[in-house]
Amino acid sequence: MSDVKGTSVDHENQTESVPTEEPPKRTHMSGWRLYVLTFGLCLSLLLSTLETTIVSTSLVSITNALSGFENRDWVVTSYLLTYTGFLVIYAKFSDIFGIKFMILLALLVFTVFSIACGAATGMTELIILRAFQGVGGSGIYSMVGVVVTAVVPAKKFGKYMAIISSVMAVSSILGPLLGGAINDNTTWRWVFLLNAPAGAAAIAVLVFFLPSDFSKAETNIFNRLRSRFTGENFGRIDVWGCFLMLAASVLVVFALEEAGTRYAWGNAAIVGSLVVAGVAWGAFVGWEVWVEKRGKGGGRQEPIFPMRLLKSRVLAGMLLNAFFAGFPFTSLVVNIPQRFQAVNGSTPTRAGISLLPLLLMTPFASGLSGYLVSNQKLRVPPLYLVLLGSCLQLIGVGLDSSISTDVEAGIQKVQYAYEVLIGLGFGLVLSSLLTFIPLVVEKKDMPVMMGAVTQVRVLGGTIGLAISTVVLNSYVKSALSAQLTVEQIAGIAGSLSELGKLSKEEQLFVRKTFAEGYNRQTRITLVFSAVVLLSCLLMVERRPRRLQRINERGEIEVDGNVGARGINNSEA
């Protein structure tokens, strides 16, 4: 099978075709300027990912102030709808209008609408503003990875991708804790308003430290903008592709977020959304194939996602791996703290602290992955680390699904050991997969592939969380009906504080039921963890790709020869 890279390697005859034309020289950053830029990127990513969870602990305060308790879930859902839908779109647009412009646009949109959310006076107004905030947050999440691949030297790429992965992992638990602290000590409005100074700081860092162009000599800002915003560039936009992808993503997220809560699974709104989403995805694939074929005939329009990338077995495996890896990651990060509260009676803060083993091991494993991949003496192939991480994740989730349901025994210390295994698995998979991308795709496809991997992971996480929630709720509701009244079950579903109104025997029964329900839920997650491991088989090659050696002049050495600069041509 031919490689996707610019230089192809014949694995049977061990011959390679060296590019006849060297790509344009790219200016990479180093030293303190790179460190400051990294801080700005990490701050931007932290703000974007925090907003997916920080609001959850303030929903009661928000609805008390603005009314509309029945619409509280839409404060979270509206952000997720746009957050999921625009990831690939931003990545593709950066190829047309420039990386710096798109990430600054995303930060500006996010910051402005964060301030607007903090000043909202009604629930409907807040829900609409949150959707626009999600457009900015999506752009930040998508563009940070694109920026790293553009400005970081090849020999440091693994390390910086590990840093990015660590920020995403930390934000998953920091969001609820920070939201709770804000809610306990000041007004809920600061959940949004804190993004204003932090967003302004991130914008300032990127304005002054992020290069405007990575290959051209033009330095005049007005000339650069004029060269970007031309009729020819606007003609490259795949309008229908953007619309179909956005519609499909939004409808899937809407259906999975609302099914089983606001609407029953058989409700026309849910069924209709899923059907239309399926049609939209099919139409998107067909449209992209047509646009790609038309482009070969001279058409200016470029597909939002080139379907030719899926012809590569390795790339298809990477997308599947990212999609199914999102299932257990999102589900466990959200549900483990809930399990400590429902089963062991922990406070929200204590439950958050109980997730620390997983939280700490994830960035540790990401950093270790970056070191092993980028160290010029080791140069461990990312595939090996993805395989190792998938195995550790599968073992950890399997053990976690077998925790005893004896609630009277209290918190079992072995749970923390299982979290360590899961965290190591998550960190290795998340970081190594991002490091893998530049070794497989050409430079021109890097932004869209980064955006695609990110989008399918977020989408997979949303689907996984919805499925695990349905499994838990269905089992708990059915099991509790054996001893509790309908009113008691409804009260517990609304708030765990209702447990205090039950007798001691009833409380133990409820907690044991939740323990059994969470084990069932984790076993569902175990199935998806197994699929993550199976998807790795598509990425297996006889000569696994690895970060190439770089000589003292910054050039890549390919089998003893000097290759093109950067990491986008040939494999070692």
C-alpha cells in the first residue's frame, strides 16, 4: 500500500522515491519566544475546554437568577452543539485564510461572547450566546494543534503535543472544581467573565509572538491580509460541505444530549434528528467525493475533508481510534466522580479529588510519550505507544468494572490503582495519536487531519457519555422500583440529597443499586476500549513510522541521506 507522505516507500523492494523539489523553507520557533507562545496556546486551550464542564456546577444558581429551570440543560447543550460542529471547518479555513488569523478570530469570538454570557439577563438569551461562545471555543480547540505543527521544530514536536494533551486532560476535572468554587464564593457570572482577562492575555501573546506567515517573505500586515482575502480564496470554500458537516454534527449531538432526559428515545424529535443526521452524513460524503473529482478537472473549490485521505489504511485507523477513544475518556472522567458521590456519599470536592490518580497519570503519560517519540536516540514509533496505551486502558477499565458493590465497606483503595492504569492508557493514546499525524500526512493536509481527529474524538465522547448515561439511568430506575415509590425515585433522580429522607436500609439499597449500575456502565465502556485496541491493527506496518533523525543543520536524515526539512517528507 502506498504511503500518504510526499515521499513514498516501497516496503517490498525497500526502495524510495526522493522528491525532486524541496518544499519551501519553514521558519520554526525556539527559545523564550516559543515558551511564551506555548503559554498562550495552553491558556487558550484551557479556556476552551473548561467551558465544556465548568458551567455544570453552576446551573442551579444560573436558573435561580434567570428563571427557566426546565431549560437548564440547554446552557450546556448549546455550547456542545457548535463546539463539535466547527472543528474541521476552522482547520480547513486556516489553510485558506491563514493560521494566525483563524486562531485570533476564534479567541476573539470566544472572549466577546463569554463577556456577553456573563451579562445575560434571560435564559433564552444565555442559551443563544453560549452557542456563539461554542463557535469560538471550537476554533481554539481545533487551531491549537494546527499551530503547534506549524511553529514547533520537528525534534520537539512530540514533547509539545504531550503538553497540549496534558492541558486537555487537566481541564476535564478542573472545570467542575473551579465552577463549584466560583459558585460557592461569588456570582455565577464569573464563570463566564473570567474568560475576559484570560482571553485578552492569550490574544496579546498570539498577536505578538505567533508568526503571521511561515513560508513567505512578505512582512507588511496589510499586504498579507490583502493576499488572503481575495475572490480566489473565497472561491475555494466548500460551502455545502461545511453546511452538511455542521448540520450532521449538530443533529447527532442534539439527539444524544436530549434523548432520555428531555425527550424519550422514541420521540419524533430524537428519531427525526438521527435520521436527518444520517442523511446529512451520507450527502456530505457524496458531495466531498464530487468536489474532489471536480477539483482535479480544474475546479477552484476544495473539499472541507478530502476523501482521498480515507484511502490510506493508516489514516482510517487513526480516525477510528480517535473516535472510539473518546467513548471511555469522556464517560469515565464524568462518571467516576459521580460514582464516588452516589455510591460512597462523597462531597463534590472529595469526589473530584478522588479522580486525581487518573488526572495526574494522564499528563504524565503524555509527557512520557512525547519524550520517547522525540528523543533522537530512542525515536520510539508512536504506533507502539498507541498500542501500549490501548492495552493499559483496556486492562484498567476491565478491572474498574469489577469493583465490589459492598457499599458498607467504604471506598476501596484498589479503585485508585485502576485509575492509574486508565490514566496511563489515556495519556499514551491521546498524545501519541497526535504525534502520529505529521508522520503520515503531507503538510497541506495537516490542518484538516488535525481537525478531523479532534472532531471525531469529541463526537465519540459525546456519544459514549450519552450511551453510558442511558445504561445507568435505565438500570437504576428499574432496580429501585422494587423497594421505593415513584415519588422517591423521582426525588433521587432530581438530587442525591433526597437520600437523607430515606431509612438507613433504603439508603444502603439505593447506594448498592448505583454501584451495580455504574459497574454495568463501565462494562459498556470496556467494549469500546476493546474496539480502540482493535482499531490499532489498521495502523500496523512492517516498518512503523517514527520521527526522523535531524542533523546539526536541522535537516532530516533518511537512511543515511539528507532529506527535506521538517517532518513532512518520507519515513526513516
